[in-house]
Amino acid sequence: MDEKVCLITGATSGIGKATAMGLANMGASVVMVGRDQGRGEAALAEIKEGSANTSVDLMLADLSSQQEIRRLAGEFKEVYPRLDVLINNAGLFRSERITTADGLETTFAVNHLAHFLLTNLLLDGLEISAPSRIVNVSSGDHASGTIDFDDLQAEKGYKGAKAYSQSKLANVLFTYELAKRLEGTGVSANCLHPGAGIRTNFGSGVSGVFGVMVRAMGPLMKSPEKGAETSVYLASSPEVEGLSGGYFVKRAEARSSDVSHDERIARRLWEVSAELTNLPA
Ligand SMILES: NC(=O)c1ccc[n+]([C@@H]2O[C@H](COP(=O)([O-])OP(=O)(O)OC[C@H]3O[C@@H](n4cnc5c(N)ncnc54)[C@H](OP(=O)(O)O)[C@@H]3O)[C@@H](O)[C@H]2O)c1
């Protein structure tokens, strides 16, 4: 991975931080995106020291704000004209409905729209670096998700698990539609399930059934390094060079839910997402 520039969102903890370490260990030039300066600097120091790689950088942006995402993309492009691997990893679970500065429901905004916007803003750098790769971190929970176009922002009623599975299904639909749109560019787009029960900050501080479940699994959970394996594989392995539009589990292609293969839903989600992020459809 020498000379390859890799940007990873949600790199301050869990799977994202382990992915940053994995790629830094391979000699990549790693740009970690975090939202908190203190956590970001601590993670940056850890990756630099652990990998002995000095080409590791930190950029700050709260992905719940589209203004911050646009600023991040601008700052990134000023320093890095090329981008070989974009890993859209940041994600959250919210028990209660909270809206962002843009007035959007937070789970949908951070888990899906933020990465939709960031990817589109960074596409030119990926295209000039082709063959290059986009890796979207979804979840097996996408399988229980549906896209509720009549109430995407969950204004009529909010359930954390429903909002989360919808956002993770959106990650898969986005990947498939993106892969189609990128055909012939040399930029691939794949998504993955990192495995269930990875020991990260995910779900910490979450109340209700989900929080209880996450905490009860404690001793059985897998390491963040294990959770990062498929992300690192899709970002770096020659085995997947040129492969696009796939869903991967345990470093192997797998079948995602039937709904995720509905091309009309994928196209409609793209159009709505473009509208919500002020991008051309
Ligand atoms: N853990 C699992 O078992 C599991 C299973 C399936 C899928 N996943 C997926 O794996 C991905 C990584 O999750 P994880 O388990 O590693 O959880 P995590 O330890 O909580 O990491 C999530 C990362 O996302 C960042 N983030 C959250 N909200 C953000 C925002 N508004 N702006 C910028 N960054 C933000 C967090 O930043 P802070 O450090 O500032 O909070 C953190 O770096 C997620 O997409 C999740 O859906 C996880």
C-alpha cells in the first residue's frame, strides 16, 4: 500500500481505528477523520506509534453537518490531490430521535447521507487515482431494514433499531447504485458487514433493549482488529482488484437482502439523497 492515500471516517475508535492501524502497518498514507480533537489526536498518536508510519494525518469534521463535510472535502483536496481508497466507516445508533444542524434525523444523516455527500465530493480525486476503491461499512442488520420513503426522517414515529437498519440498508443500496454509475471509471465500490458483536464504542451509552443486548454480549465480543479485517481486505487486497458492487462478509462475497437488490429503490434513494444534500441527481 506504499504511496496509496486512504481516507477513513470514524477512525477515532473501534473498527475505523483498527482499519487505520491495519493500513498504516501496510505503509499506506492514512488520513483519519474524527469529530473530536482530543479523541482524534489520541488515536493519531496511537496509530503513528503503533505502526511507525509517519504518513498518518488527522482531519476533523462532524459528519452530522453537511457544511462540515463540504469543508472537510475541500481541506482534504487542498492537501491530497489524489485518493486511492475511501472507507466510509463512521456510524452510530441512537435510541431517541435527534435532529442535526441541517434538521435531519441523525441516524440517517450520519450513517447514510454524510457518506453519500462525502463520496460524491471526493469522486474526482478517486477517478484520477484509478484503479481506486470505495469501501462502505454496512451491517448484517441491513437485512431487517426497509427504506420508508414516506417518512425517511422518522417524523411519524422513531425506533432506534428501525432507523439503524434502514441506514445500513441505505449503505448497501448506495454501494450498488454507485458501482453502476462508476462502471468504466476504474473506481470500485463495495460494502461489507464487519461481523456482529465487535467490541467497540458502538452502542455504549445507549439505553433500552439495544443497549442491554450490547452490554450483555461483552465477554463474547470480537476484537476491533477482527472487525476491521474485511475493510482492510477490500481496501488493499489484489484479490478484489476490479471487483465492484459486492457485499462482503468475512472477506468473502455474500448475498445481501432481497430488498437491497431492488434497482428502483436504489435509484430513488440516490435521487432523494441528492436532493437532501443539494447535489445534482
Ligand atoms: N461493532 C459492531 O459490532 C458492528 C456491527 C456491524 C456494523 N458495524 C458498523 O461499523 C462501523 C464502525 O462502528 P464501530 O463499531 O467501530 O463503533 P464506534 O467504536 O462507536 O466507532 C464509530 C466511529 O464513528 C464516529 N462518529 C460517530 N458519529 C460521528 C459524527 N457525527 N461525525 C463524525 N464521526 C462520527 C465515532 O467518532 P467518536 O469517536 O467521536 O465517537 C467513531 O470514530 C459503523 O458504521 C457500524 O454501523 C459495527
